[in-house]
Amino acid sequence: MAYQIAVMAGDGIGTEVIAEAIKVLRKAADRFGLQVELREGLVGGVAYERRGHPLPPETLKLARESQAILFGAVGGGQWDHLPLHLRPEAAILGLRKELGLFANLRPCTTHPSLLGRSPLRSEVIGSGIDLIVVRELTGGLYFGQPKGAQVYDGADRVVDTLAYTDEEITRILRLAFDLALTRKGRLCSVDKANVLATGRRWRELATAIGSHEYPSVDLSHLYVDNCAMQLVINPAQFDVVVTENTFGDILSDISAVLPGSIGLLPSASVGAEGVALYEPVHGSAPDIAGQNKANPLATILCVAMMLQHSFGHQEAAHAVEAAVARVLDAGYRTGDLHQPGCELVGTDRMGDLVANAI
Ligand code: NAD
């Protein structure tokens, strides 16, 4: 049976990078005999223009009927004046909420030929890093109630609430333990147990699940402030990092700069219902949109994540990753990574090169 994939290109460079990712997906599907059925959905600013909403009902229906969503990027200055619920970015939050996507997986891997692009000194980045940040996505400070302005003891104040149920904590911890079992078997659980009650509970639950259910995983704990430092001074120590929503937002962005360009980083958002959403970490980059300058590798690497996590095709996933590595090794670079001695290529040529390398 064919794998059902919803394709939501969105705005700006979203359409350009998605076109290249589809090229690569089709090539990998041919090579490994996989049947894929791609159906397009309008999302973001373009959906607002044509349907009056950034996440129209037919796009949500398409998402629900699919096993995986390949998402480009949304947003652009022309929609910044809209109320929050109509802005293109509301589509992302809507998909997360409606599909119950409670975990965000952000791999951060350096490529040997790009080590010199890392903002870290060569002795710190060493021979490279291969870590993944697992961020809780639907709980914590961003969603806790009460939220907003209130009067307390006669004074005006604003409130955000950091709340987690045991179930919210344990489901993301188990997902991270399972992921560690497929990698190097190390899990670092990050909290603020020295100050926050939610942090203490997080640590208790991580310890209990680790010892009862995953004794073979090497579990460690770090306070979030120390983890931020460790990511910068010794990132190679990490395999899987798991943490709550706000901490994950910040730590995943610290790790995102380590490989050298935002154009290299894929991500996946997964939930209990089976459908997962794959999107590059970058936005719609209006400054380079329509100029064939965008790096499509983040979105192409989303295809590899999809093949692995949604469809369980390790071989096809590795073939896509290996094709990206071969093209970079051969010295082809989009503008964001260009350096003397390398060949500058546009978005479409980069996609062709990777597809041909599969
Ligand atoms: P951005 O990620 O779009 O761009 C930041 C910088 O990185 C820009 O200089 C851009 O040219 C560059 N860049 C980004 N992706 C690149 C790629 N693949 N190749 C080469 N260079 C790349 O972030 P921004 O400028 O803060 O936001 C632009 C718009 O995107 C805003 O409307 C924002 O809300 C939206 N946004 C959307 C998402 C998403 O769809 N998930 C994420 C972040 C921002």
C-alpha cells in the first residue's frame, strides 16, 4: 500500500525547498521500491490569501488522512499586520494542537567537510557532533493556565503558568528513552530541579522510568543552565537530550547554530496518533525567496527523517543522508555555506545533485 504524505509547501522559500525534497523523495522511493502518494495542502500566508485562513479545514482534513506531513515554511512581512489567529504561523500551532504533536525532535549533526563552518573553535567541535534534542511541545509555560493579566493583592500583574501532568512528562520521557535505544544509548534529561517543582517531578519520573523500564540506557541529569553551557563547550558528550517546552525551545536553537547553517537542520514533530510532521528548522526567508538561493538540504534531510521515523525504512533514510554527504564532500554549496574552492549552486541544482547521488 502507498504511504500517504501531505505536502504543505507554504510561503517564501518553502515552495522552493519542498520541490527539491520531493525530487529526492521520489528518487529514493524508486530506488527502494516504495509507493508514495503525495497530496498538496494549502497552508500559511498563501492559504490565508486563497481561503481566508492559514490552516483551512480541507488542509487539516488532509493532514488527518495522512501518515506524514512534509512542511516547508510559512510567514512573510505582508501578513504581519493580521491578528495572531490569522497569521501564517498560526497554522503550525494549529497543526501541533489538532494532531496532538507533543514531541519535537531536532537532530543536530555536523558534516565532516563543514566543520570549519561551525561557530565553535576547531578544538571544541573536534571531529563533530551527533545529538538530538527532544522537546516537549504541547505543555508547560506556553499553554499553562491561568495566563495573562490579572489583579493580585490590589496590584496589576501578568502571569504564565508552568504546569505538567505526570502523563505529559512520562510520554515524552519514554519517547526519548526509546530513541536513545536506537542510537548510542545515552539520555540526558534536562530540568531545573533545584528551583522548580515541575523540574523535581520531571527528575523523579525520569529516574524511575530509567531504572524500571530502560536499565540499559545510560541516564544522566543536567540543570538547564549547565546544559546550555555544555552544548557550547563540549557538545560531543551528548546523544539524546530530553527537556520540557521552554527549555527545549532555547536549547534546540543553541544546538541549531552548531553545524554552520540553519539551512541544514531538519526536525520532526510526533504524537500519539501516528501522523508526524517534518519541517526544516528555518523559516520562509523572505530576503532570499524566489531567487533560487535557499539551501534545500534541511528539507531533504526531513525526507530522511520521515523515511526512518514514519515508515521504518532505515536503508532508504540512510541513502538520502549518504547522498547529502556525498554532494557536500564533492564541494557543492549553496550560498549560505559557500567558501573559496567550493562550487556555488542554486536550490534546484542542489536538489538534482542529491537526487542523482541516491
Ligand atoms: P528565517 O529562518 O526565515 O531566516 C533567517 C535567516 O536565515 C535569513 O537571513 C535567511 O535568508 C536565512 N535562511 C533561512 N533558511 C535558509 C535556507 N534554507 N538557506 C539559506 N538561508 C536561509 O527566519 P526569519 O527571517 O526570522 O523569519 C522569516 C519568516 O519566517 C517570518 O515570517 C517568520 O515568522 C517565519 N518563520 C516560519 C517558521 C516556520 O514556518 N516553521 C519558522 C521560523 C520563522
